[in-house]
Amino acid sequence: MRPMLKNVLWQRHGEDLYLVADSEAQVVLSDPAGGVEALLCLLREGTRDLGQLAAALADRVAPCTEAELSEALGALDELGLLIDAAAPVDLSSYQSARYASNLAFFATFASLARSAASFQRGLLDAHVVFLGTGGLGSSAIQALAGAGVGRMTLVDNDVVELRNFARQYLYREDDVGRVKVDRAAEWVRAYNSAVDVRAVRCWIGGPDDVTDLLTDADLVVSGVDHPDEIDLWVNQACVSSAVPYVRGGMLARRVTYWSVDPGRSACLECDRHAPGGHAPELGVTEEQMRTGLDRVNRGIGPVASLVGAMVGLEALRYLTGFAPPIAAGCERFCDLASGAEEVRTWQRWPDCPACATVPASRRTLAGTRSHG
Ligand SMILES: [Zn+2]
């Protein structure tokens, strides 16, 4: 291991060092004897292992044991300030160039134990199933193909229509009348030829249809609105298969998204069954809303892009672990008129028929995955 300081600036004020890192975190370290500043200077070079660091410190300041040095490095790592300059980079030069901005982003979350490249590797090895390639789906597909998700299964039953173009930027005018998933898969191949993409044209008629699509899946992105039971079917299939899913939706003035992390977060059935769960009906029952309101999706183009981006970012949290998912077991709403955000958290229900006894999803805290 060769510990290396990330992009960090510091300024001394008396006995204290004021540090600013690229994560914009500001830290104050006490350094009356100058040993911390000497260590930071050595770490900035990133060329020394522990023994060489201890020797260089002894030369410049005062002798320190490797145990003392390890403790200091652990504290700096805890603050998110270090990477291992000797960590192997499991990416080709093409991948390092193509995903340079991803690597810069992940560097903020990297540590001595986890390199920026390993986050990208998590994406390249991931398989995401997209239910729906419409307003939300086409935006999320573009975001995750750009991010470098290695395998994509695209599921939809529709053909491209003229009315899609106001918010589904993935399609072209000469696609009208053609099968959406085929055109979406061709877009992905043209944009990122390394993605292994599969197009499945089908109508989902129950949870088993979803389960059939989940072989080797790491995550599901769902943007399907019909039929009414679709979210419960997706929930049932994903929870029983221990595959997390992210769902987004839009109204004329509100966007919303949620995710379910099986065995870890509450699921949609928990919310239906737990005391105090489910959205208040405000005098109008769900049944009345279903039958009494037309089902036109009123989301406009930029709103569809916004929801697709929020869902795409939540997907990246699951796939890489750069941060924990922020919508697991809760609905996040954003009012587009005021910009106000609202979160409605679901309670996990111990007797939930869907998730009470399922194993935790395969996602690990390190963001690395194993199938089986
Ligand atoms: Zn549940």
C-alpha cells in the first residue's frame, strides 16, 4: 500500500491546520508540533509505503512507530482524505479515458480500501433491467449507458408514436411505427458499443412475467404505469428475487421516486399493511381516482428528464455504493413550482407478506456484488 493524499488544500493558523478537500468538507486538525503537516506533505507525493513514510517522518520531524503511523493514516482515511496509489486499476486505457469524469466523481468517495476504478468496475459488471422505455425509461437508459452499465435488458411492448417525441429524446422521427425496445437497444449500441443490451418486447401480465426477466439482474428501473397492479407485481417479483428496484413517476407539477432494497428497507407491501402506512386518501378513494380521472401522463420533457436523472442517480447508489440509496423505503417528492422537497418514509412491517422472510438483496456495503 502507498497511501496518497487526495486533492486537499490546507492553511495553518497557529497550532491548527484548516483542510479543504474536493468533497468540500472542511476539517480542522490540531498540529502543535508540525508532525501532521509533515505527514500531509509526504502523503501528497504518494510514493512511499508505511515503512518508508515512517523513515521519512523520523528524518524530518521525530521518530514514530508504524503503529502510530497506522493510527494517523486511519484517522485521515476516516475523513475521506486518502487513496492507495498502489491499488490496481482494473480498467483498460479506453475505459479510463471514456469514464474519466466518472472516475473523478468516484475519487471523492474512494478510500485506502476502495479505489475510484473499483466503483467504475462495479458499473461495468452490473446488469440493469429497465421496465419501460418511455419518458422515464428512455432518460434513465441514456444516463446509465453513459455511466457504463455493462448489461442492459430493455422491456416494453409499445411502438414509437409521434406523441412520444416531446419527452422521449432517445427516438428519432424515422422510428415512428417501429418497436420501441428495438430502437432503444440500437441507440444504446450506437452510443456505447461495449454495453451488452437485450431487447424484450412483452406485456407484463403478472409478477411471474417480471421474475422471468430478473436472471442475473442487479437492479430494476421501473417506469411502467399500466396496469394498475404493476407496482405491486414489480415489488413482489423483485423482493422475492432479492433484486433492488427504483421507481419514478411524474405529475404535472410534482416528481416522485422511491426504491426498495429487499430485506433491508420497507417494501411497497409493508407500506400497504403497516399501521399508519399508505398515502392519506383526502376524501377521494384510490378506486375513485382510478376510475374518475383520466390517465393522461402530464409530465413535460424536462420533467421526464429530471425524474430519469434522479432515478439514474439512485441506481448508481445501488450499483456502486458510493453512497447509500436515499429513497429506499420512502417516497421522495419534489414540488416543481416551489422547489420544495418532501419525504414520506415507509415503516417496515414485520409481518409483510412480501418481504418479512426474504434474504437481504445481494448488494453489499462495499458496492461489490456476487451472483448466486
Ligand atoms: Zn415488505
